[in-house]
Amino acid sequence: MKIFLKFIQIIYSIYAIMVFVLLMVVLFPFVILAGFFKETTRGNIIYYITTFWSDAGMLLWGMPHKTFGAENYKPDHPVIFVFNHISYIDIPVLMKSLRRYRIRILGKIEMSKIPVFGFTYKAAVVMVDRSDADARARSVNKLKATLKKNISVVIAPEGTFNMTQKPLKEFYDGAFRIAIETQTPVKPVVFLDTYDRLHYKSIFSFTPGRSRSVFLEEVPVKDYRMEDVEVLKQKVYGIMEAALIKYKASWIKK
């Protein structure tokens, strides 16, 4: 029985990958057209395109999504969104969760090397090359400039997939340094089901089912100074950890 179910999952995963690729090919000409606009307008258009991509993909994958707590957040000021990173489909879920807001995502430069997808990726995210100190500095400066345009930024403070059995892996300082330096509030969001929908170990582990994200309390930074980065980081970590435990995220093992 297990062998049969695994075979069905592989077939479904192939279908899901084909849907992803087909949508990418269909939408790619619109990404090309967006390239003729100025940077901010181009970015906004591409985010509309990728939101539609996420909507269509998750619909066809059989992954109905609900966002909780967004009604308590008024997007009248930029924030630094931080989220838990545990699956390849975190980004589609992110796009659905933040669809009401003007955002830019901080992303790894390695993803830009993927054919076709990389072109869209480069146009949509602020890329960071962690192996190059100068490149990291340029990325941070671009994020600061984005915030000044009243556009929120999105950062995965874990830096990469959480492959532990804890709610979260340790956070990097970057998001919290930027928050304090620019006096921008931090807004945590947690994803509860992406681990179950697509495991980080294999792209052939797609599983249909529910998808949920939860907006958590906004963390003001007006009373924090640069020497308080660790304090702010641990506060946000604690808020997100408590939420993942409360909602019984499936990867947590005692």
C-alpha cells in the first residue's frame, strides 16, 4: 500500500511541476513587457504577475489557502515582514498571504541562475550574495531605499530551510539590524502547512491539502538601538516560536 501511495504522490508531483512550468511559460511574455517600465513600476507589475501565478498554481494543485490575522494589520506604513522558511512553496504562499501589500523580497542570488525562472526572479527580488561582503552591503542599501518608497520588504531570518525538528532554526541579524537602523517595525508571519504540502528534501513530495498563514503582532522598534539587535531578534523569535507551537506545526518534535 505504501508503495502504491508513493507512486501516486510521484505522479501528482510531476503534474504539479508541469503546472508550475506551464504557468511560467504563459506568464513570461508579460514579465518581458514589464521590463520596459521604470524600476518601481516594473517591480509592482511583476508582483501582480507572480501573485496570479501563485493563485492559479495553488488552485490547480488543490491547496486552498487561508490567511488569518491580516484584518488586524493596516498597510499604511512599510514594515519588515519576516517568515519561517521550510519549503519550496513558501514563496507562492507568501504571495497569497501578502497580496494586499506592496512588497519586495530579499532572495538568494543562486536562484537567479535557473533558466527562464531566473529572469523573473531577478526582476522581482532584491538579491543577496552572502559570499561577497560588498554585494551584501549593496543589497542592504537597496532594501533601505525600498523602505523609503513606502514599500515593505520581506526577509526569511533563518536564511535557508529549517531542517531541524524545532519550530525555527536560529535567526541571522540582518532583518533586525535593518529594522532598527531604518526604524521600521517588524511584522512576523508564520506558515503552518508548507512543510506538509512540499517537503524540502524532494520536489517529488507534493501533497494536496490546506494551506494556512497567520499574521502575528507587529513589533515596534522605536525603543531599540543598534546594540539591541540581539534583544529584538530574540523577541521576534519567541513570538514566532510560540505561534508555531500553538498551532501544532507538524515538523515540531519534542
